[in-house]
Amino acid sequence: MSASPPWRIALADVLVGDEERRAVLEVLDSKWLSMGPVTEQFERAFEEVLGGGHAVAVTNGTAALHLAAAALGLGPGDEVICPTLTFVATAAGMRHTGAEVRLADSTSSDDFAVDPAEIERLVGDRTKAVAVVHYGGYPADVDAIQQIADAHGLLVIEDAAHALGAEVGGRPCGLLGAASCFSFFPNKNMTTAEGGMVVFRDEDAAAHARSLRSHGMTTLTWDRHRGHAASYDVVELGYNYRLDELRAALGLAQLARIAEFNRVRAELAERYRERLESSAFRFPAQGARGKSANHLVVVLAPSAEERESARERLKERRIQTSVHYPAIHRFSAYASLDLRLPVAEDIADRALTLPLHPGMDDADVDLVCAALDE
């Protein structure tokens, strides 16, 4: 029996070719599989694509968020303001340090990102940081948020999991905060299967993160393998968030294709926007602040009921859809916060994520749109 999913058009897909296979096989042939020179090369290449920063490769996007917060000094007694309309890892990464989260509402049904006015409202004596999410690849209002952060002495941590290649005023998302966090899960714009990256503005914070990433040890296994060190000390309580060489090699090959992947995504997203211009399913006017990475195409149904009806209709035609995202404050683990965040709740009830990946073409988009409006 085939293990392939039954979808005619999948929500997301992974494009791998000879370069990816060759890169992974070279690592296997080298017989050095744990974190080492290929991971270092991946980090340097990532910095070049961003145009700066200090990159630290980690085992997944959630680890990236936790490591960023820990390396920047967040801990018990601190509060972090976080959007409720995001994947739960954004908040969980902050909470893993012992900090508490204060969940904030979205801006509007045309701008799903966190509302800067909400951040201003939620700042308190214990607030130490703001987690900013570039939802769907569309840049958040980072200038307004940074002004608020500067006025209150807050750190800005970017959750840029959707935003590799996004820009604001020519500045890349990923270099806009004290730290930025990327995910390379298979549904992202590029993948390492599992994996993530933290990019720090400050070199000392990056050095701290590298120590925390590998148990707080003063030397790495790769250093000792090369004879550059004979022993090690453990100087702090750390984690095992290392990225292995196989995934780093895959990441290097994928990173070389990110510009092309994003170009195709942008063209497909524009095709969706044109096709849905007169649809009952509204394409929000996001992206006015800058260049999107077009990670997601999310439309708003007229109602929650019509959203579910559309999902069933597309499923019958073997077109995969999803919902990005259920609001965090509605999850059982966050129910004690007892919040009412009406803008995000309305978006979460009506949002419908349509297929988008570089393996699609215009005909696929047309098929999705026709089924949506049937």
C-alpha cells in the first residue's frame, strides 16, 4: 500500500533534488555525523543570506525560541508579551525559561500581526521582552513595536519562522530584534527536515547561546576529535540543542535555492490574490509594510460555518487545507489566563489556509480557487 497522502494538491511540499542528495551523502561518507564543520558552514551561509547577524544552528524552531530567550537572560519573574495568533511554540519557548507570557490581540482582519497598541497596553513592571511574529511571512509593524520597546527598555525577539526572505524598508526580517528565530520544519520555505536557527545581533549573546546549546561545555566533540582540546569544563546548566551534520548539509543545499523558492511563492500568492479579488473568501491586505516571504496564503471566510463548509468541499476534491492558527489563549494549557481577544478570535474562526509551495503552478491555484468559490 502506498504511503503517499491522498491529496491532489497538498498544503505544502518538499522539493529536493540531486544537490540535496549529494550533500547528505557526502556527510555520510565523511562518517562525522554530529555537529561539526558543515553546521558551521551552514551558519556562515545563513548570515550571508541575511546580510549580517551571528547565527546559531539548533535542532528545531522551538529550541531556537527557547535558546534565544535563555541566552538573552529571560527567567522566572519576567514577563514576555506575545501574540495569541501564532503557533503555540512562540509562547512555549518563552515559558520554558520560567518567564510568564501576556498574550496580545491582532491588529485587524487585514493585518493579523500583533497590534502595537496592545503591546503598549500590556507593558508592566515585570515586562522584559516582546515576541514579534511575522505571520505568514508578512512583516509585523516592527518600527512601531521597536519604538515601544525602546521607550520601556524591552528586548524584541523575532519569531521569523515564516519570514526567511521578508523585508521591511530593505531591512531583512531576522535582523530587526535582539534575536530572531527560524524554523526549518518541512512545511517552511526551506527545510532541514527538523531544525532551526537563532540569529543574534550581539556577538556575546551568540557565544552564550553556543555554550547553552551544548550542555554549557567549554569545548565541543568536534574540537576534541581534531585534537584542538583534550578535555572540557561545564560552566553552566545547558541543553542539547545541537544540529547534526546531515541536516546542516540538507540546509545548505536548500538555502542555495531559497531565492528561487520564494520567487515562485510570490508569483503563486499574487495569482491567488487576483483570482480571489471578487470572491466571498477575502484575501487580507497584508504586506503593505514590506516584502513578504509568502509562507502562507490565508483567506477569511464570511463565517466560521462557511470556512468549515469550504474545507469539506476542498477535501472532497483532494485539496488539502489547514487553519493558521487556533488562538493560543483558547488552548487548555493557557485557559487560566481567562482572556478575551476579539480580533484574533474572529480571525481564528474564519481563517482558511490554502495550498502554497514551489511545486505548484498557476493551474493548481486556479483549481483551488474554483473549488473554493463553487
